Amino acid sequence: NAGVTQTPKFQVLKTGQSMTLQCAQDMNHEYMSWYRQDPGMGLRLIHYSVGAGITDQGEVPNGYNVSRSTTEDFPLRLLSAAPSQTSVYFCASSYSQTLLDNYGYTFGSGTRLTVV
Amino acid sequence: DAKTTQPPSMDCAEGRAANLPCNHSTISGNEYVYWYRQIHSQGPQYIIHGLKNNETNEMASLIITEDRKSSTLILPHATLRDTAVYYCIVRVPLTGTASKLTFGTGTRLQVTL
């Protein structure tokens, strides 16, 4: 089934632990991004990538690393988990994302992360 | 950096049309307007998008004013399953030629019996 696959769906971490949230898409989309969503807030952009080998920071990048070695995969790494990183994380992909494009996003189903 | 304004919440009776308004007064002439919805804590789901003309698909209709400063998403026969947060979105530039879709807090639509 074509789409964006996120793993794991749920995760509990202890403060200071590290982990990687996986995101994979099979639609040959160039653009991929990570958002976090906190209660009562909209989605905030963490990092994004416009193609393999190219990544950039979004609004809230601190504490997170990304890499894009292939078109299909865009993992998000938490370096040293903190309670403030408790959130729902969404990965999204798109064919393109220039300012005048009319391509929307396809979202994954999310990863619910709790840091204790 | 949200470029759209939506009411925080709306109610609609099941079977009636739900009309969700959005103001985007700073939109430029070539920027599209997108609508997404999010049910519970699932990933946002694409509904429809448009530039100047009204658009319709199997989920909804999008009415864009002639001056493009506002739009209305219409769910013609709302059902309980349409209860969700609806986001009206225009693009925000990033570095270089990249842009992003900015999700604000949206409109929480409650469909009731």
C-alpha cells in the first residue's frame, strides 16, 4: 500500500535516552518533513528535506537530528530525550514543496512519544 | 507565521451542510489554499485545494471569493464521522525555493445528532 509509514506507533523513554523515529514513503516523493503536535497546538515543523542528502531546520529543531540518505527514508533522532519532547510526531511527504506548487502532503499515522 | 484565520469551533447537525470559513487576506495571486482535517490524533488528511475557481471532489466543495481573501469549505451532508479539526492552509516560504504548509489550530467541527 502506497503511503507514509511511521514506526513505532508508541514509545516511552526515560530522560536522557536516545532513540530514532522511523519514516518511510514509497511514493518517490522528494520532500519529507517531521512535525510535532502538542495538546491544543497546531503542528510545528522540526526538520525537513527537499531531497536525498539535503536537510534543513524547521521551527523547533533543538534536540533532534535528521538525515536523508535515500529518497524513501527520513529518520528523526532524539539525541537525549527530555520530558519537553513528549508529543505526537508526524512525518509527511510530498512530490514537491516550492512556494507556488499545488502538491499537498501525505501524512503518516504518527508516533506517540512519552518521556518520563 | 500563520497566514490564515479560522473560528476555533463550530457545531453542525448531522445531515446538514457544514460551512467552514477561512480568511487569508495576505495570500498572493499564485498561492493555493489547502484544506486538511485531523480526526482525533490521527495524521492530517487532505481534503481539497484550490487557486481561484471553486473546486469540488467526493469529500467537499471549496468556494474561494473573487478577491481570494477568504474561502469556505463545504461539507454538503455532514455525518458524525466528519467531527474533526479542519485546517485552512496557505504556504509559508522556507529557505531557498522550499516552502511549507503551516498548520495553525484550525476549526474544531462538532457534528451532532
